[in-house]
Amino acid sequence: MAVRSPLHHRRRFALPGPFTENSQNAGTTHTERVACLVGMDKLVRVIVAHRLRAGAALLLLFLAGLAATPFLVQHVAEEYEYPGLPAWEANQRISAEFGTGGYERPFVPVITLPGGQTATDPGTASVLADAFDTLGEQPGMRVAHYGNTEDPGFLSPDRTSAYGLVYRAPVEQGGMPGDALGETPDVGPEIAELLRPELPASAELHVTGLDTLATSGDAGGLDVPVKLAVAVLAAAAVLYWLFRSALALVPLLIAAVAVPISMLVLLAVSTVAEIPHAALMALPLIGLGIAIDYALLLVTRWREERSRGASAEEATRLAMTRAGNSVVFSGVAVAIGLAALTALPIPFLRGLGLGGMAIALSSVLVTLVLFPMLLVNGRRWLVGNDRAVRRDKAASATWTAIGRWVVRHRRLAAGGVTALLGTLAVVAFAVNPSLPNSDQLAEHGPGHAGLTTLRDAGIPSGVLGSFDVYLPDAALAPEVTARLGELPGVRAVAAPEDAQWRSGEAAVLSVVPVDEGGSVAGQQLVSEVRAAVPDGVLVGGNTAQQLDYVDVVYTALPVMIAVLGLVTFVLLARAFRSLLLPVKAILVNLLSLGAVLGILVLIWQFGWGTEQLFGIPANGTIGTFVPVTVFAFLYGLSMDYEVFVLARIREEYDRTSSTQAAVVHGLGRTGRLVSCAALILCLSFGAVASGGELDVAMFASGIAVGIILDATLVRGVLVPATVAMFGRWNWWLPAWAARLLRVPASPVRERAAEGVQLARQA
């Protein structure tokens, strides 16, 4: 007689109400009780009863999302704004009135005269002045040099070399002040072509500057549609390996619907917040990964219940009530993490946070609505063959073995992972969010040749970081010039009376520092200049704006972390009916995030394998917005896996009353799911990191590394090890706390003998 699959016996099934016992699982688990709180059982009934209407609504939203995408592209912000930052306001005034300078860094032509000539010789000085003046007559150029300032700071000590500052107006519409270092077009060759014919015969000319030295601009990379296609194909391969049936298409279908709907929500968000161009490139890929993650959790649980003999309808209900609440809590956790960005007074970060929240919550909504519609009548062939049924019916042998090892060696496992993450977190304290110094940029090419010539002539490299000061009244120029020229660390103050340096009653002057803006001395000079200028005079420049940005964002970071921790604690305490688990989750999350930042420092700041992995040389710094955005995204995404793993461990604990058995069973059931979900999300962010802007590559690689680290060492070892270490205290929720959280209390209990036996049988 042929052996029949457990799915052969199909039962007619009516969706039960909350707390109804199921024939496969006696009793009502904590997970089902929480599901009742969020109305998951009712949601299944409503969607199944009105699936035609729900399907029509999703179809309309899907089509509207497709139609909205071109409009969204037109509404993205090409220029980043930082209202309220003093240096940004100064740079905006300078750019608006003079058309050059402000945030833009100067290009520096360096001229070495032939033997026997000095820049102060009357004939030679006149030729050099005329050459620089010819350059200054070009549209969109503002030039300072020895001829129009008479400041010897523009000459080498032996007077055989001279340099100038050339501020060039943005070449393209999108290239306004605010571009990252190296993304401004290199006009060095253009400057050299204009200047060389006017110089004395045999004079050497090199053009350098921070933007000439920085070779990290757009590295090409793939377009967004191509990146999406690559991410979809990679996800499809992982899903097929996991399911080995047509069920692999379900998460992809849910994600395909969720992403356009997310674009519709983003269009609505763009009416009240700035959606940056970089965010528009990254968010669709993020949405793809998140939606697949959420759908994967539900589909995996659906097939598990089907493998145990449940009908398609019953499996749908069980998957929604037991895993659907994890999707809700995970989506809320992601939204909470990103909500922190909206509290910062930076429109770019607010838009990124709101956009990420829209993507996460849209993915949750679409997943919870579309999943029951697709699988409530799911056929047997979606489950796969008998081999797949047997594999789903049992926990993963590999992850069960890992769970046993972790439980058996819990102190060693927890101590080893904590030591590794702690070491990486210590490295994170070396993070440098400032501008890179010239030594950390290109080691060859025309820019490097110019820098070498500059230094060989005895001129400090700080001149590359010259910055503008805006004077509302040109009559203040002599006083301000004299006052700033006396400051230690100032090599020269350029205050020409040329038309390019005057605009009505206003004027602009340039401070030429000895030290570069990426150094402590260079940053200190900016503060001293600000303190020295009269009221109404505005200090601009690249370094000043970076300092303002770091001060505003990272001063608020501790408060942001505290608020996030409090909200997360309440959310997880309600979810798991525990006081200890939320505290551990927050501490482990912070440790993991510190480790990720340490890895970013090693790769992008210290340059360990940067060129080999990404084809982009390290410049010794981490982009100013990268640490805070990586923190916000990873904080929520890490909680995804925290909820996935701990929800199943809590469910197993309710069934067995044994913490050790719950860890083994829970990890055996979720390990494969979390690793596959993490791999898909990692591939999505890996696609974002494949070329493009340097800061975007840093951000995406940080998320990808963090996800892999979190899904392996953190959720696969550290979290279960600490749960096993604390035993029954993991589940303690006293009556007073339960009343505040409005959930049932959870007394300390554990059937030790039975628990040990169950752990051995797992």
C-alpha cells in the first residue's frame, strides 16, 4: 500500500475565533494571545470573506503606484538643504550673490617659475597677475592670487612658486553646493588649459585641490532598474533553494505588489518632506528585501502547518496568528528606528526616515492582506514533494544541532561573541566623520603632482581648504581682514576688490588656513574665525558646514537612543511578556551596531580591502550621515530577527515550560528562515552598494554587513545563549508591570526535568 502524505486527509475548516484550540496544537500559546490583541484572527476572516474587494483595492493601489513612480522621480530633491545650520545659511548667501564658492572647495593652480625668476620680480609679477586675471575674467570663476591681494601668503618662502585660489561655479544644475567631496566635476584640466598659454616660458603648472585629489566620485555602478533585477533574481534563487516548489513565487509576488504601493506612499510623503535622490535609489531595493522577509516568515509557517496535516485555510489562519503578529511587531520596530531620523533638524535625514517608514509599513500592510488571499485556497503542489513535506515537518537538523551546542556551551558562546563584538565596537570609537585630509586621497595623478609641488615649495596643504566669509557690508573688509590675519593658523586672507568679490554692498573674502579642515587644528581655526568676526558676518565653507552638521546630529544622538530604547522596551515587553528580554535585546542591539560601525571604520576609513571589494579607494573618513542612518536602519532591521527568533522561542516555552528546550526548538525552526531572509536582504543592500556615490556605498555596505552579522553571530549564537543562561527569568513579568503594560502577568515557572528531556529529544 502506498504511504499517503499527511495532506491527503483534508478537513472542512471554518475559521475559528480567538483562543479556539487546534487539533494539532492543544492549548492557546502566548503568540496566539498576542495575535488576538492585534486582531490578526479577525483580519484573516475579513480578508477571506472579502477577498475579491481586497484584491481589487490592491490592484488599484498597485497601478496607482506604477503611475506615481515617474512623478516621484520628478519630486526628489537633487540639492540637500540644511536650514538652521549657520554655515549652510552663509554658503547659501555666498552662492546666491556671488555664484561661486560657499560650500564648494577651491581649485589650486601651482606655478613653479624657471631658474633665476621670482614671483616678486616686476616683470614676472605682472605676467602672473595678468594670467590669473585672464582666468578670473572667465564666466563663473572667482580668483584670488598675489597680484590682486598683495599677500605674500600666496607665494612660497623663496618666492619661486606661486599659487592661486579658483572658485568655480557649478557646471551642472544638480551640482549645487552640498555635493560630497569628489562628486564636484574636476575642472582642473580646464583651468590648466586657460592658464598655461599666459604663463612665462618654461614655467611648470599643476592644478590640485581636494576635489581633484578625490577620485571617489560616481564609480559608475548599475542603474536602479538593473539593481532591482539583480536583487530579484538573487532572491528568487534563494527562495527556490529554500522551498523547492512554486511557493517560492509567493514572496516575490507580494514584494512585487508592495514596492509600487510604497512608491505611491513615498509620493505622498514627498509633499511634506524632502525625499533625497540617494534615498529614491536605495528605498525600492530596501522595500524589496523587507517585503520578501515578511512574506517569507508567513509562507514558511504556512508550509510548516500544511506539512503537519492542516488544510490550506487552517494553515493560513495559524500562520497569520502565530507569525503575522511577528510581522506587525517587526514592521513597527523598523518604523520606530527610522522615526528617530525624523526628529533630527536635517531635511535630508527626515526624508530618509519618513521614506523608510513608508516602505516598512507598506510592506507590512501588503504582506498581511495579500498573503491570505494567495494561500487560503493553496493547493498541495505549492507545498512541494514528499521530501519537502518531511523537511518542513521537522526542524532544521543543522540549526537544531547549533541550538544544542549553544545551550550546552552557553557561557562560552555568549562570552566569545560578546568579546568579538566588543572589540569591534571599541574600533568604532576611532570613527572620523570629518573631511579627509589630502594625505588620505589620491596617491597619483595630476592632483597629487600638484600637491607634491605645493609641499616641495614650502606651502602648507591647508591652503586646499580655504573657506569664504560673507560680509553684508564691504566697508567691513579692511577691519575683518586685519583681524583674521592676526589669528594663529591663518596663512593669508584674500579680500580683492575685483567685481567677482563684490555684490552691491556685500563682499566676500577667503581665509587661507595653514592646517587642513580635516585636522583638529583646522577645525579649531573655524571656531576662532567665527569668534573673531563682527555680528552679521557669516562664516561659510565646507569645513564649517561639516562641523555644524556633526554638532547638530550627533549631539542629539544620545537622546535619540534613549527614546528609541524606551519605546522599544515597551513594545517588546508587551510582545514577550518579559522585563528581561527587552533589556537584553536593546543592549545586544547596541553592541551589534557598535560592531558594525567598527567594521565600517576598518573597511572604509582604514581601507582594509575597500578597493578590492568595491573598486573605490578609502579616504580615511566615514561620511557624516552614514553612522546615524546605519544606526536607524539597522536598529529596526535587527529587531526584525530578534522578534522572529524570540517569538518562536516564547511559543516553544509556552508549550514545554522549558527554556533550554525552547531555545533548541526555536532556533531549529527559525535558523534557516532567518539566515535565508538575511541573505536576501543582504543581497538587496549589496546591489545598492554596487557603485554610485561613495556615501551611499558606505551606507549600503554597512547595512549588508550588519544584517549578516546579526543573523549569524547575534541571533544565531548570542541571543539564544543569553536566553539559555538566564533560564526561567527570561519570562518573568510581575503583576505590577503587567498591569502597566495591560497584558497578563507571567510568573516564574519551569518544569526542569521535563524540560531537560525535551531538550535532549529536540
